[in-house]
Amino acid sequence: MIPNILSIAGSDPSGGAGVQADLKAIAANGGYGMAAITALTVQNTQGVSDVVLTDPGLVAAQVDAILTDIRIDAVKIGMLGSEAICAAVAGCLAGRGLPVVVDPVMSSTSGRTLTGQQALEGFLHYIVPLSTVLTPNLPEAAVLLGCDEARDRGEMLDQAEQLHALGPAILLKGGHLPGPQCPDVLVDETGPHWFEAERMDMPGTHGTGCTLSSALATQIAVLGDLCAGVANAKTYTRNAILGSGGLEVGQGVGPTDHFFALRR
């Protein structure tokens, strides 16, 4: 059975991140993707210049239209942008028992802040309790906890455990640590699981958080196993980054190649 995966996220017209990346990653991992748009952005590979949030009622209407007609096997949540949108999404998903993978999008690759304080509070109040797994990077984890960014594996594990105490499993991504390694740690009820990878010097890293979380949502729906899903999603994302060298998209930070397997 092909799983149906719903992405609730913002739009990236350049195709490298947001729902555009989500739909590509879902398809490449064997799912059928759908999307409810939470924001329109004006961006390309060089950065984000404007963001217009979708009316919360319209976000809820999009999600409800899907839920009333189509079987959903997993949900991926990305950029939400406001407390009201967080509340609207939570109202649609609460009590349904769906696997929900949440990428806590707070800034773009170019550094533009996409989440204000009220949106952060709404995220913690409405979205975290319904999440199956959160996939923050180190700067995002620091914002969620209100602390300094982790500087080593020990601090990274401590922050992942603090976030896990809020309820969901945590896949904390360590790509911002210095050195040749990019370790990630999954903390759930079975304890910490480390995933090791060497740092890559490749041109296409735009939208990697969107890509990984969407691949993970699909893998969870396919496998029904979080740890195995993380391993598969990480392998897919790594190969998509490695494949980015074959793309010629923009003059800034380019996208990953979501369909690298088709070009082998």
C-alpha cells in the first residue's frame, strides 16, 4: 500500500525547501504527497525577501478538506509562522492518533528569522504535545529550550533529553558542531541512538531539514519503526545532497537532488 503523507508547511517558489521539497521527498521515499500551505514566501537560492502567512481559517480548511476525504498515514509539519496557525493545525489533528513529524522551522538557510516569540509560544503549547517526533538542528533546539547552543556531544544529548521530556521523540541534528563529523541523536523511550556521518562539502544543502523530515514521515508510514525510519531518511537525504552537484539551480545555496536515484 502506498502511504498518503500530508505536508503542512510554507511554499518555496524556488523548489528547494518548503512544501515543494516535501512533496519531492515524499514521492522519492514511496509515498503519495499532499500539502496544506501555511505561508507564501518570496525566495530563491540567495535568500528570503518576503513572507505572507496564510489566514489560519484557510489553513484549517485545507487540512480538514484532506482529512474528510483521504486516508492519512503520516503528517509532516514545517513552517507555521504564527500562534493562530499553530492553534488551527492542532485543532485539526488533535485526537486523530496520526504519526506527526515536526521540523521546527525558525529561520531560512540564508539566516532570515521566520518565527516570532508568540509563534514560538504557540508552537510549544499546541504543536509539541501532538508531535510524534521533532527534528530540530542545534540552533533550533537552543531556541526551544531558551539556552545556549550545544557545543559538543554531551551538551547535545542533554538538550535532546530535555526536549524529549516535553513528550515527543527527538531527532537532534548535529551538523552545526565543529569538526569532520555530523552526528545526530535520536532520543525516545528506548534511549539515545546515535547516527554518525562524515561532513560533506557539497553545493546543495538548501531545504535539507524539510527533506529529512518529509522522508522520515514517509519512512515511518512505510516501516512503522522510528529508528529504522531515521536511518533510511538520513541515507536518502545524504544521497540527495551528494546528488546536488549535478544540478544547476541558482547562484546561492542550491537544493538537494531529491530524485538522484532516477539519474543513476
